[in-house]
Amino acid sequence: MTKILTLGLAVLFASGQAFAATAESKMAVGTAATADTKMNSQQSKMATCQAQATEKKLESTARQDYVNNCLKAKPVAEKPESKMAMCNKKTAGMKADERAKAQSECMKG
């Protein structure tokens, strides 16, 4: 009787493992690629914040507060180049008269 019960449990366990493996593989095909893509930037931001907290040797509540604030922070946007600076770059190397005319046109447009 014990052998039959043991054999039955072994078969049940094996079929459960096969079912779980099949279900996992089906889920992995449909959702893993999209989940990784969506979470990748957040995961990298989390890793960066954790690394910064480690560098500062923060522990406990101070570390948690630092990481939370770090995750909430928005990235600093680069300041756009002024029109004058852009025109200066475009006209670099020109002769005086030619440069003045080109700068005037650049600033108007």
C-alpha cells in the first residue's frame, strides 16, 4: 500500500513539474521581453542610486531616504545652446566681412 501511495505521489509530482515548466515557458515568451524593456531603465536608476548611497556610506533610514529621493529626482536636462553660440560656431574661421554678414543672417533665421 505504501509503495502504491509513494508511486502515485511521484507521478503526481512529476506531472506537476512538467505543467509548471510549460506554463512558465509560455509566460516567458509573451511577457518577459516587454517586462525587461519597461523595467530596465528603472532598474538601472535603482542600481545607480544604491551605488551612490554605498559610496556615501549611508545606512538604515538615511540610506532609505537618500535612495527614495534619488529615485524621485528627475534627470537634469541639458541647457540648450543659445542662438548666438550656435551662430558663432557656424561662422568660425570666416573673414571679418563675410563673418558679419553670415552672423546677421544666422541670427535672423
